[in-house]
Amino acid sequence: MNTKDSSFDYQEYCSNTKPDPSKLTNSVEARRQRLQAAKQRITIRLDQEVVEQFKTLANDDGYQTLINRALREWLAAQSIKELIRNELPEMVKSAVKDATAA
């Protein structure tokens, strides 16, 4: 398994793979390696007021973690919107058909 592969899904891997207790460690190096496997470093330019707002909203997690969470939630919402957009017309047709048949 290569965590650098673009198709590697860290969240799925963590959900489906049980940890090996013999390999667990809390060393600084181990934490750094886990962080590198889980996140990808990028450079992004955001409006200053956006960054300031996230810094204001962030508590113990830090504003970058909050931005990541907001982006993750936005992506999930987009998936739900797409599912509804694709499935809703068929569901309505089926409901109308069932209602007229009854």
C-alpha cells in the first residue's frame, strides 16, 4: 500500500484496518509520520477576512483544521445535493404513480 498514491483513501483505510498494537508508538517521529500520511501540504491563497474569520471561530483545533473541516462538510453537502438531483425526479415519479394507483 502506498499512501502517496492519489487513489489512497486515508479515512477508508483507517476505518477498515485494525491497528497493530506492536507497532503503536507515541513518539514525535511516529506522530509526524501519521500526520504526513493523513494530510497533504498545499499552498493556497485565501482572502484575509476569510482567514481572520476562521481564526476567530477556531478554538483548540486551530484555524487550518477548521478550514479543512468546513471544506469536508461542503464536499459532503455537494454529494448529497447531487444524489438528490439525480434520484429525486425518479422518486417523485414513483410516488405519483403509487398515489394514482391507490
